[in-house]
Amino acid sequence: MYGKIKQDLKNTLEELKEQGLYKSERIITSSQSSDISVSTGESVLNFCANNYLGLANNPEVVKAAQDIMNEWGFGLSSVRFICGTQQIHKQLEEKVSKFLGTEDTILYCACFDANGGVFEPLLGDDSAIISDELNHASIIDGVRLCKAQRFRYKHSNMEELEQCLNDSADAKYRIIVTDGVFSMDGDLAKLPEIVALAEKYDALFMVDDSHATGYIGKTGRGTAEHFDVLGKIDIITTTFGKAMGGGNGGCTSGRKEIIDMLRQRSRPYLFSNTLAPATVGATLKVIDMLSGSDQLPAKTMANANHFRTKMEAAGFDLVKGDTAIVPVMIYDEPLAVKFADELLKEGVYVIGFCFPVVPRGKARIRVQLSAAHTAEQIDKAVEAFIKVGKQLEIIS
Ligand SMILES: *Cc1c(COP(=O)(O)O)cnc(C)c1O
């Protein structure tokens, strides 16, 4: 039986390799950090993790995960509604609600699940979902699992969004959905404008703040804090797998009745295991650290600004922005791949992003800054960029 599909799979895998689209994984032999070891034995500076607050190997966070396991065990062997809800799960939901300024929160094992399970319980075929064209794959999949009508607007194009709102006027309920921070350009969604449109057209508003929660906004509460629209977003989904310690887990947070309905009907919540206590303990700790001081998000942004300033002075073409994602534009695809390879030889780990992840001819090196980077590490990375940039004649 396997014979025919085996050959087809082999052929397709070969094609992927020929097209340069085959993803191989570099093996890290240390914990996640600003400075990592790779399987060749070298130590490299890491500028491609979503570890925005540098908490992925923070000793306090690791200890919180260990301590909570001593008391609450390793796993629950259950979904939440059978016997998978411990006090710590309720504590985390309350803490996240308080942190995000929302009424209630439901936990998922990943934000992918949160997005996969958010639309179908709330919207039927008489309703409409209006989505930014660059929204994350998990939002796209969540929309596919739901029978609502679909509308898509050009990235952050408010005229097209308004047109979608007009076109969907017959729908019973409408929801506008956007990423808070878009991962490829590091740009922020236009929250104030979208809030105004949602109010004008009586639509719901959902933001996926996965690339924002923990470090965007003065105290890390995300894009709603950055734009001063806390409380105006009906649904926030986010991950604990990026700035918030980088393990896994995620949530949907927002209006009380919405969250309550998700507990009744959201399939990834009902039919998938509860969050492991270690994840809960670490995330509780991260929120405590953020609630006590705004030092960590400030450090992340100071590092991003330091990198931006030096790279611009060196003549690199950066996508402007207010986040810790700094795309260095190379434009040419093979050149971007070569640039990243040469940087690795200089001890700087970054990734070149090419079509189809970004538009053709818009290849780039995406640099992500973290609170864990030191000024020396950033300076060293900039020096490597300058050396390779001159070598490849990208700067003079
Ligand atoms: C990373 C990411 C996700 C997925 O989060 P997981 O918790 O890893 O599943 C969802 N949405 C956006 C916008 C993301 O950046």
C-alpha cells in the first residue's frame, strides 16, 4: 500500500529541496538564550528567537516550574472539564485577566489552539469574519473551521477594511480580526482606527497579540496598552511561548460571556489535554515579574533601538517600526540566504526570509532583539553585519 504515496512523497520532497524550500533544522545544544551552542560545537549569538524578555532560561522561571511540579505533579491526564482543572489553572486565568485588563480568560495548550477554537463556537453561517491578509496561519485555520462568511482586507488598509464592513452589512454578527504585531515586518496593527471602525459599524474586534504580550506597551500588556485602548478589544488571543517564558501554552481572554461559551463549545479546549503544571507555574511567575516592574519590556525596547540606530548609521535599509523585530532588507533571495550563512560564520545566528514567506523580491534578514542581549553582544552583531554587508556589497 505504501508504495505509491512513498514515491510521490519522495518526489515532492526532492522538488522542495531543488527549490530551496526544504526546511532543515539547526540543532542547539544549550538552553535557549542570547548566546547558544550549536551542534558543530560553536557558540553563537542568537538573534532569531521570540525570547523577547530573555526569560526562556531565567533561573527564577525555571525554579517556579520545578517548585510547582513538586506540589502539583507533572501532568493531569485529563482535559479541563473532566479532571484537569487544578487551583493553579484558575489562578493563572485570573492573573492573565488582571494582566490583560479583561473580564475572563480560558487557557489552551497553544495559541494555535486558541485561534483554532475561537470562531466556530461563536459564529454561524449568518455571520462574517473580516481578516487582515497577513494574519497568522492559526487564524486562517480557525476561520476555515467556522461556517461564517469570510472577508479579507489588504494588510492594514483601513479603506478596504471599511469596504468589508459595508459589504458584510447583512451579517448578524461581524468580527474584525488582526495580529497585534505582524511577525515579518514587525509592524503594529492600527488598533485605534480599527476600534473606531468596529464602534461605527457595530462589529466585534479580536487581536492576536502573540508577538506583543509581555513586552509591547509600557508594562508589557501588549498592543492595547501601547495604543491606550485597553478594554476596547472584545477578544485577545495570545501565546505564553514567546516573550512569556517561551515554553508553551496560550489563551483567549476577553468578554465574560464569550469566554464562558468557549468553555462549553471550543473543541481544542474540550478535546485536548489541560496545561501541564510546569507551564502554569512558570507563566504565573513571569506575570509576577512583569507586574512588579516595567524594567524588562523597557530593556527589550532599548536594545531594539540600540540595534536600529547602529544599523541605520552603517547604511542598512531597515523596515521602520516600534517593536523588537527589526527586518534588514536585502531584497534579493539568494543574497539573503548567503548573508545569513556568512553571519553564522561570524558567530551571529539569524535567518533569511524569502518568498513565499515574504513577497518576491522582498527578502530580508529578520533580527529579533531580547532583553537578554547585552550592549556588547549587539555591537558584535552590528560589526558582523557591517563586515558581511561590505563583503557582499550591500553597504559601502
Ligand atoms: C506564534 C504565534 C501563534 C502560535 O502560538 P503557539 O502558542 O506557539 O501556538 C499564533 N498567532 C500568532 C500571531 C503567532 O505569532
